[in-house]
Amino acid sequence: MSSDNTKSQEKTAKNAASETTDTYGMLKPGATVRIYQKIKETNIKGEEKERVQYFEGMIIAKKHGREKGGTITVRKMSAGVEVEKIFPLNLPTITKIEIKKQAEVHRAKLYFLKRGYKKKLKEKKAI
């Protein structure tokens, strides 16, 4: 019985790993993504609590592909202030990455969005 449980756990781990690699392959500049990340916090009493927080924004750069040190830069507007965050793709605290929509872009790095690009990017048709 215990060998069956370990085999099923290995299969689910492999499935989860294959799903994340599929998602990483679909991450492209211009995609609006929601990245779920585990956050550890300590309250006044000194107890550690873990919660999941998401960061939703547009990918403006993807560097080093699927390498160990691969990263994506995500940018969002928060209360009138632009916020950028760099996420390593192999970060163990990232639980899930959802792709919301994909914009049609012709550049690998969308740094022109930082300088106040006023036009709205065209959205690709959903597959």
C-alpha cells in the first residue's frame, strides 16, 4: 500500500512540474499574468503565518528563457504608481502563474511602456 501512495505522489509531482513548464513556455512579453506567491508574515505575538498573495501585471521582459536563472519582469499600475517586480521562474514560493490575456507586440523587451506610452496595446484573439 505505501508503495502505491508514493507512486501516486510522484505522478502528481511530475504532473505539477509539467504544468508549470508548459506555463513557463507560454510566458511572453505583452502577456498579462497573475503570479501567486507564498508570503510568510509574523504578527505581534510572534506567530508566523503563511498566506498566498498575487501580483497581476504585464510582462515587459523575459530573460534567460528556461535556464536556472530565468526571470520575468512584471509591471502594474497600483494607486497611480507604476510598480515593477522581477520574478525568478524557479522561485519555490511561486505557487501558480495564470495567463489572463496576451497583447500583440513586436518587441522582446517592452521598456517603452515605462516612458508613458499612451496607446493601448491590441489584444490577441484567445486560443
